[in-house]
Amino acid sequence: MENTTVCTQFRIEQGRFGAGWAARPSASGLLLRIHRWREIHRQRRELERLSDEMLKDIGISRVDALREAQRPFWDDPKL
């Protein structure tokens, strides 16, 4: 018999090999992850387009904004 634990974004299943746990995204977890990646991409593009005055207002330099905008969408600061 398989033991299954459902987490927020992943379903963890213990297979027939006993101690070998494997994480696989559930369908809803995968959709949430894709939505999150799209949001990260959108935010980074917006940050890249801000004027120097707007960046100064939020306390970010142009160099920092460009560095953040160059990060890949899957590089999620929450993980």
C-alpha cells in the first residue's frame, strides 16, 4: 500500500521502493507554479521599465533594477 501526503504545491508519494520519496507537482500545484512564474516575469519587466525617478522613490538603483530584471522567471525569491 502507498502512503500519500498532500502538501500545498506537491504531492509526495512513497513508492514501492520504501525509503525513496519523490516529489511530483500535482495538477493544481503546477498551475499555481506557472501562474507565479508569469507574475514574476511581469513584475521584472515592469521594474525594468520604471524611470530613474520612480526607482529613486522606491529606493532601488538602476543597476539593481536591471540586475533583478535579468534574473530568469523560475528564480523565485520566495523559494
